[in-house]
Amino acid sequence: KAGVTQTPRYLIKTRGQQVTLSCSPISGHRSVSWYQQTPGQGLQFLFEYFSETQRNKGNFPGRFSGRQFSNSRSEMNVSTLELGDSALYLCASSLGTMTDTQYFGPGTRLTVL
Amino acid sequence: EDQVTQSPEALRLQEGESSSLNCSYTVSGLRGLFWYRQDPGKGPEFLFTLYSAGEEKEKERLKATLTKKESFLHITAPKPEDSATYLCAVLGVKNTDKLIFGTGTRLQVFP
């Protein structure tokens, strides 16, 4: 089975721009979660989508948004980029039941200049 | 609030020198505790899931154990390729599909 894929792998943007990241889950997985990883804060939960609905949300500003399509693929959007948004953005997929293991993709490295 | 603390922050071992990594957690109703390994610049790689106190799981040189307050990742006779950051995360009943991660233990194994 193919693993979780994320595109692009690297992005460089300037402050004020917006960016869209994409995640394709493992086949059959219906839940997609997004995390931000920085050296100072570690891995922090952004949001989770299940069957095209946002099921859970972390403590991030509204500039961070996402969506999920009928094929379970998910996109994450960050508007009005700030320097502090530079991070590794990780997507994880699971079957979506209460105790399922989440499998992570390789991440998208976003650098904001 | 659910919380995870990992110790030590960093660990240097000689090849073959066994040791343990600790993950202490506070969670209102544990649904699962997860161990991941992360190499620099890559996404976390799943290692183990533990669901209840007393449970143990093994994979090659790694063994994970769980009590009601903490989990240990025991590394037996480590090799240089075991060098990585090991992350612990918990899933509680109040946080549907929201993994709470510790800050990790950075392990370096020298030949």
C-alpha cells in the first residue's frame, strides 16, 4: 500500500502571501489530520477532517483553514503568511475510528521570508 | 488538560549500550499511547500503539511498556541506525483524533 503523500515538499513564500498544501491519505483511510512542527513548539495539532467534515480543531488562528474532498484527499491553506508560519507541516491519515493509528506523510517544509 | 512529558531531552549511547526513554502523561481517559520515530527532515514513522496499563509490544531492538502514568521505550543493544528523535503521543477521550505529542527524545548512538 502506498503511504501518505504530501505536495509540494518544499515551499518558499514571502510575508502576506497565501499558500495551499496538499495531502493524499493511505487508500481506505477517511480521516486526515494536519500538524505544524517547529523546533520551539514541537508537533501541534491544526485540524482533522473525516468524510469531508472538520471534526476537530486546534488552537490556531483563522488564517489556517482546510478542506477534504470526497476521495479523502485534503488541502490546507494559510492566508496572509507571517514569518512565524515557517515550519514543517505534516499530514497524517487513519481509518477514522476512535483508537486508530495515524500514519504520517513526509511533510511540506514551508519557509516564509 | 492532556499533557505529555518526555525525558531525557537528549541521550547519547555507545553502540550496544541498552537504555530506556520515558514518556509521562496526564490524560482524562487514555484511548491510546503512540510511539513514533522521526529522522531529520522526515515525517514521524509509526512504531507502537499501547491501549491499556500492563501492555507491552516489541519490534526488533525496541520494546514499549505502559503503566497508568507513563510509558517506557526500552532500546536493547542499540545500533547507530537507531539514532533518531523518538516521539510519544496520547489520545484522550476528550480529544477526538487529536494527538497530543511530547517534545521528543533525541537519541544518538555512536559506534
